[in-house]
Amino acid sequence: MTSPSVGALDGVHIAVTRPPEQATKLTAAITAEGGQVISFPLLDIKGLENLDDFHAAINRLSQFDWAVFISSNAVQHGMPLLKQAGIPPQLKFAAIGPTTAASLQEFGIAEVLTPSERFDSEALLALPALQQMQGQRVLIVRGVGGREVLADTLKLRGAEVVFGECYRRVNPQSDANVLAQAYDAGKLQGIVVTSSEALRFLLDLAQGAQWLQATPLFVNHARIAEQAKAASLTVYSSGVSGDPAMLDLLKSHF
């Protein structure tokens, strides 16, 4: 009689902070390796009730040279509105990373400028195609708020930048008692965080609690890792987006 196989994450309890609809594949993969998932979404994506400003931004879409998408959420909320407005043939597309680029391809956008390594504004800005921007008109499709480095740098290079904000991010959690109690019970060995905003929400909820200081974070981006280290947290980074890379990181650690 053969003994049942033991997964690489057998007996490991991992909190996943992504929105549930975006965490299904990772949750299934962790479970398949014997791990236990604590669903603790720290981001909820809400479409804007009033899109007047977005429609005003794309009113003259034919005059834009570039449409830059900050996230797959920006694609899902923004692309239907762009298609409705009519996408001009000269419009070029850029994405912050491969996941966002793949979302654009689902809308029929075959050519998408994307960084090949670190996936953030700085990496996108380093690409040759975005160096000479004098006289270029750029639409940045994003959620409400966010980092300004992309827009500010493009403006310095001579571009006219217009924001198309089409969704907002909210924290659905009022406290972190679920994680604190899991830690006290010995059932919290790691926390997966895949966005800077989610980490900010987590830090706000934890308020320097010992359970967070003692629990390693697993992230997919160097910028999130830097943010965690600045808060004196233990952090491990895959350096690559996507669920397979995160699963590999978890398996290699545990």
C-alpha cells in the first residue's frame, strides 16, 4: 500500500490578500500542494459611478499617440470605453507588465510595449520608445490616485499627459483580527501581497503588531519588497509577476 503523497506546502497556512476573483488560481495551486489558504482580500476594485471625466479625457481619442495601462483592472474597466469611443489606427499601447499586456491582447490589441524585466513605471520609462516624447499625447488609464512618476517623467520629456481614471481601490477589511488569531493559533506561516496599496492597507490595519513582524511576506515585485523592508518586515520576492512564480517562491521557501 502506497502512502499518500505530501505536497510541498503540507501543513502551511498562507494568507492571500488578493481580491477573491483574482486569487482563484493561486488558491487552487497552494491547496494542491497541501497548503491551507486564509482568504484576506485587502483590495476591492470598484468601477466609478460617474465616468464623465473619463469620457471627457477620451473625447478626442484620435489625437492621442499612446494609451498606457497601469494594471489589468485598468484594462478591464477602461478598454470597453475606448472601444466604444473608437480606437484610432495610430494609437500605440503600453502596459506596466505582462499580465496587463495579456489583458489588452484579450481585447484584440496585438502589439503592446511592455518591460521585459522589472514591471513598474521606472522600467516602462526606460524603454527606448518612450525617450523622445516631444509633442506626443499620452493617455494613462488607471485607478483614482496612484503614483505620479510615469506622468511626471513623460511631461519632462515633452509629452502632454491626460489621466483616464476608471476605477477605485478600497480596503474591504475593518481590522486584521483574522490574521492575528490565526498567528496566535500557529496557523499563519506566510502572507502573499501582490500590490503596494494592499501592503499599505495591511500596515495600517496591523499598526506594528508583533504577528506581522514575525510573519514573512511573499511578494512579486521589487518595489513591494522595498516597501516591506522599510517597515522592518521579513520579505521574499519572486521578482516576477504571475501565479506560477509565486507558487515556486512559496514552495522553495517552505
